[in-house]
Amino acid sequence: MRIERAATAGFCFGVARAMEITLAELGKGRRVVTLGPLIHNPQVVAELESRSVRAVQSLQEVPPGAVAVIRSHGVPKQVYQQAAELGVKLVDATCPFVKKIHRIVGEENTSALPVLIAGDRDHPEVQGILGHCAGKAYVFNTKADLVDFLQKKSLEDGFIMVAQTTFNLVQYSEYWELVSRLPGAQPHRTVCSATFQRQQEAAELAERCDVCIVIGGAGSSNTKKLFDICAKSARTFQVETARELRVDMFKGAEVVGVTAGASTPATLIEEVLNRMSEITKEEFSFEEALENSMRQVRRGQRVSGVVTEVRGNEVVVDIGTKHTGFVPADEMSDDSSVKLEDLVKKGDELTLVVISVNDQDGIVTLSKKRADAQEGLNEVIAAAEDGSILEGYVSELVNKGLLAKVKGVNVFIPASHATLRRGEPYDQLLHTHVRMKILEVNPGRRRAVGSIRAVLQEEQAEKRKAVWDTIEVGKVYEGVVKSLTSYGAFVDIGGVDGMVHISELSWQRIRHPQDVVSVGDKLTVFVKDLDRENNRISLGYRKEEDNPWTILKEKYSVGDVFTAPVVSLTKFGAFVRILPGVDGLVHISEMSNERVEQPSDVVKVGDEVKVKLIGVDFDRQRVSLSMKVDEAED
């Protein structure tokens, strides 16, 4: 008989944290009590009592000078107020996942919307949640209860829905889908990902085993759920200690699975495992080994295999039975562009899922990507809860968005979340690897909704902060023109947009910024002014060395004679273009040695005329010219 232990059996994060906090307080030499049994395990509670840590049911029972530990389930809001009034020092060991629910139904529920809670009304966690609700609250456990509430209660103005952290996630996902389309509904995903992972692992374990042993306290909600899950696929027994094990439990079993509730300490699990080994210990025989090698392989079973050969379109593996295992190329990875030899090599150990079995030919078809998907779903759920970033491969362009594979899970990315700015094309993302955040998960359908935009916004925010931390007037940046308006160009200088006013784009007078730059152009700009309060940056683009008045000062002197075109006429003279951006006036009195009635009698626009520079006012940017040029000056 083979014993298989679930990897996640034993203390969850919240329980382990509560134990650590309690023992830390005890280590400080303080007198410690807990508000209710710290965890749903009588052996652990008894161990704590042996160390003078006893459970009390109310604050009035807390001895003078003692500290009261709030267990991981949390407590109603009024307990904190009562403790302050009684002068009782509280040490809060509420699980962070439970704290999140308290914020949702209390602090975040400013409009006092009704709250629907999926869970067990008598469970201390649910009692704590009820004590944080700002408005009306209803507890339900089944779909029928939920539908009844939706029909009979006044929820037209909207409502909030949460779940006990240990609630069945697949079941809650069905409730989520039911209410998410209702106007005003605000469903929140509050089932702990570790709980779902533990439940999923228990379901997979039961499918592989003939008998399952679930270790945990009789009053533990999550232990009962594990029992119910395992019982669907295997003969299942729940025990609190090793003393409850009996020989008849294992009769006829080849594989026995062991899992444990979130309140079960590792010491109890080890005691059960040791006792099981003693009960079922038998001498090894060749016949038994042969029988194990011929054991049945079932569709959907998870197996371990060692790569024996990598071929062009498949991988051959040894799964330790009479069968030869094959993993087709399309069951190795979702990325069809990756070569098999780049993924695995001979001797690699793989976790696989059985797709089909052909006992007659002794062949088993296996899938690595399906095994990865089972594990990946847990990672995707965790990412949705903690906001971490995952990488995926965009496999399809679909209606109104993209479809990507993330850890083997199908993730839909809406068009509005595919790029940084709405309306930007996203076709170029097909067959590429992208980084995203997970917005929603439907574990039952193994689907999720993701956002590339959320990652890009975070990255842009980091870049923006880096710019604002170092920016100063006069600093030069290499930027890219992002958009144009009638009054200027907006330039991205590394995550922050600054504006180059139309007057700063050119030394010459222009009608529109597009006369000088286009979207996508790279520009060297400098900071002219900063408004940190309103996050505005004014940029300059014109360079002083390109200033035509600077060029005029460097290249021309009073008395110089040159030829230039007439660009306009007035009743008092003609304007002649000396340089782009600098026109000089030939006054009517300087157009000829003879009397001139009107400038058009002498010149017209477009004529090239010989002129002499007779005066410059750089402050007022005015130039005086004369057409009375002596032959000697010519």
C-alpha cells in the first residue's frame, strides 16, 4: 500500500500567523488569553492551556493585566470599542484575508448598502463579518437561499456580496456569475486562494486514491469541506488523532491519500502518518511490485514521468507502469513556435495528466500543459487577490479583445485593457508574450479577465515619479511627440508629457504645430518652467543658436549691402526678408533718391532688391534698410 500526502495539508497562513503571535506574546512573559478557541483543533487548544493560555468567551472574563488575542477568524467591530472602555489590551491576530472583508463591508461601505454573506451563520468568522456591516446583512449558504434573497429583499439600489474565506470557491463563482450582471451589484472575491488550492488538491488526491484520511477537528469548517470533497471520489474517513485509525479503514486499498484541515498542526499529521505505516506495514514481495507496475492508469489522473526520448512531434516518458507514455507537441506548451528540444531533455522529470489510455497497445497519451494549468489556476487566483503581475502568451485576436494563455488558463483581455491608451491598435500583440494583472477569475470555467493596461499604467507611474524626482528647469530631454493641438505639441519625456507652446516650436511665425513637427517625431527639448502643484511642464524646443536675430548680430553689420526679396508692401514702405524670421523695412523715403508717391511705383512683392543695412534695434527687433545704394558700395 502506498501513502500519498497532500502538499498543502496543515496550518494555513492565517492560523500559523495567529499561533506565532500568541506564542510571541507568551514569550514576553505576559499573561495571555484568547477570545474563543484560537483554532478549531482541541489538541492545539489543550496544548495552549497547558501553557496557561486559556480561551475566554467575553472581554469581561479577561484577567486584570492580561492581553487578549483576537483569533484569525476576527471579531465584530464593537469588541474593539468594548475593549477600550474596559481597558483590555487587545493583540489582533485576525487573518489579513478576513480583515479585507471587514474593510469591504464596513469602512468601504459608506453608503450602507445591504450585504450578502456566503457562509455558515454560526461560524465565528461570519459572526465577525456581520459585526462590521454598516447596513443590513444576510447570510446564505446555497444558491436557492441567494435567489430567495434577491427576490424578496429590497436590493434594487444595489448590494455588496462577500464570502467566508473558507467557502467553496467553485460554488461561490457560480453565485458571482449570478449577481455580477445585476444593476448595482458589488460582488467581491474573498475566498482565500489557499483554501481553494487545498480543496482542489484534495479533489485531485481523492481521484487517485482508494481511501482518503482527512485529519482535523470535528468543529472545523474547512476540515468538513475537505471531507465532503474527498468523499465524492474515494472512501473517506475523518480523524482528529492517530488513535482513531483502524485497520479496516484500509482494507483493499492500494493508494491512501492524507490531507488535513487548516487548523491541524504538523505534529498531528506526522503522528497519523506514522500510525498508518505501522498498521499497513507489510513485507515487500516481487509479486506486489509486479502488481504495482501493472496497476491501472485512469483518464484525468496526475502522474510523474521521466523523459526517455524527445522526438520531432512528441516526447516519450516513463511513468513507472507497463505503459509507454507519449506527450504530443501540442500538449507540451501553448506556444506553438517553441521547439520541443528547447522545452525538455532526456532525464527531465515531468508532472503530467493522463488524456487517454490504450491498454491493448500499452500506450498512454499525456499532457504537460493540462497539468500546468491545474497548478496555474491557483497562481492566477492568487494573482487576482494580491495584484501580482503574470506573464502570458497571446494566442488569438477575438471579438473586442485578446485571448492569452497564462499558466495554462485562458485569460480574456478586453480591448480597453490591451493598451495604455484607449483606441490604440493591439493587433501587433498577437503571438507575443505580455505582462498583465488578473482582474477576475472564474475557477469553475478555468477562465479569467486580465489587463495589460494596468501593468503599463504602473510602469508609467514609476517612470513619472522618476522624472518628477529629478526634473529641473533647464534640464534637457530626448522626447517623442505624442499629440498636437492648435496651441502646441505634447512631448513624452519618459513617462511624463510636457507641452511645447507653438511659439516655442520655431523662431518663425507658424500657423499650426504640424508645420514643424509630426506625431512620433523625436525631439531634443529642455525644461522652461515647472508647475509641480498642477503637474505641468513647459518645454522649449527653439535653440538660441538658431535665433535669426542672433544670426543677424553675428553675420551682419550696419553698412553691409546685400540682395534680398520683397515680401510685403505698405503705404509707408516695403519689407524685405533678410533671414527667415527677420524682415527689414525700406521706408518710402529710402526707396529712391527721387520722390516716391507709393512703394508699388518702385517695387512689387517677389522682386529681388539691393539694400543696405542702415540700422538695427535688437531690443525692439526692428531693422532699417535703404535702397539708396551708391555705385561704389555695389
